[in-house]
Amino acid sequence: MHSSAADTTLTATPQPDPIIHSVFEPQTSTWQYIVADPATSRAVIIDPVLDYDNTTRTVSTSSADALIALARRHNYTISGILETHAHADHLTAAFYLQRRLAAAGTRPLVGIGKRIGQVQSLFGKRYGIPSAEYDGVFDVLFEDDEGFEIGALKGTAIHLPGHTPDHMGYRIGDNVFCGDSLFHPTLGTARCDFPGGSASALYYTGRMLLSLPDNVRIWTGHDYPVEGERAPEPWATVAEHRAQNKHLRDGVTEKEFVEARMDRDRQLAAPRLVHESLQVNVRGGKLPEVDAGGIRSFKLPVKVEGEGW
């Protein structure tokens, strides 16, 4: 993956269609992607998952290892790892993958949007993480509408605020990997109640995405189908979202969207892995350092009823 001069338009230039492998991680309901250039077999991984069992507090790498195995089966060279944002519901495998792939001969660059520093500073202070553990952990900080290359493929990094302030999407040909912006049309959109989130911003992000040509495919970061009704689906077209998206279909006003989104967010519990995820993800996928007692730990907040006893 090579960064290139800024491209201030979302109009795609003619190029070969990318090869897209969508890999669903069921424990966190996350879609991971490998996007490859058919001409050169260079590829990027988008939003990879590091496995974490919060009952046993065990980190493992089965999901990430499966991505490496998939890339090897197709003889891909992974040149980049793209993060859409600092996820609050799963741990990123970016650092693990970078280290494993570098040991095999090619070190991919890890890229994220330029506003990640705001998020790192906020949660660094909240969890007491020294800035030395997160400063400079990402190789590429994308500007808005900055171009990048995957072999002969050209992509564009797009700022998609709303879910989080740092959120980026990646357009590659007639495909947009939108992270946690739009979900399956029957589900609508992602929550906006994280620090820096904004329902109004997400409304305009959604309207921008749905102004793209009808055939453009929007690849989501998660899916939460009701068991027995359908299998997880990684994408829907712009036309499908405009006609069917629960929150953003044509005709929905900003006021209607903001009221519905905020009402829904008030009903949502915090993500199950929110504290562990943020402490790893602001570090670019690195785990907390081992302390003087030889223990690697996460900091978890505790609520005490009747403080003062």
C-alpha cells in the first residue's frame, strides 16, 4: 500500500475490479476484508480481529491466522492494513499481523485516519496509558480524500464522521468499506453515543454515501442478523440502502434520523469488550506492557453503590 496525492473527488477512474474476500468473525459479529489487485496480487486487510475471551481473559490469534492462511492460499502480498477507526467492540489484530507478515518477509503499513490522535489522547488519559505507548504506532495517517494504491488499484480514504470523530472509509473501485457507519439495510446505521460521536454528522455521512452511483457496494463493518432469518451479509448496494435502509432511506429528514438514532442509542448497553478494545486499539493492536509483577493487565472501571462506606 502506497499513499499518493490527495484526490478530492469520489469519482472512480476505470480500473480492474478488486478481488474481495469477506471473512465474518462471529464472536464480535465483525466483517474483516482482504482486498486484492488481480494484476499484481498485492492486497490489504481491513479491520482484522484479535480474539479475546473476557471470561478467561485470554488473547488468541485464530482469526488473524486464518487471514494469513487465506492470503497465502491466493499468493497475496499484504502491503497494508487499514483501520476504519479505534473500535470499541473488538481488539484489532493489526500489530500482530504486521509482526507476523514482517517475519515472513514483507512488513505491511498500518493506516488509519489522521484524527486518531484525538481518540488516543482521550482514552489514553481515561485508562492511564502513557503517550509513549501510542504515539507513532500507526504508519500512515490518512488525510481526508487522500489517495492510496494497492498494486495497480487506486483507492481513496474518506472521512465518515458520526459513529466516532476519527472514522474513515476506503473506496476502492465501486466499493466503499464503510466500517461502522452503515449496517445492513434492515439494521440501519451504527450508534453515535461514543465520545465525539454525532447523529447529525452520521446523517450527512450517510447521505454522502448514498449519493454515490446506485451500483456502488457498501461493505459494512458488522452484521447482526436474527438467527434463522438470514445469514450475515457483508454488503448492499447504494440503491438498496436508498430504498430500504431502516434509518437513512430516501425521504428521511435529518430531524427524523437524529431523533430515532438518539432514542435507539439510549437503549443500548456498552459494548461487551469496550474497555479492553479501546486500550488495545489506541495502541495500534499492541497489548498493555507487562508490569513489575510479570502480569499484563487491562484497567476496568468499577462502580460502587453508596460510595462513602
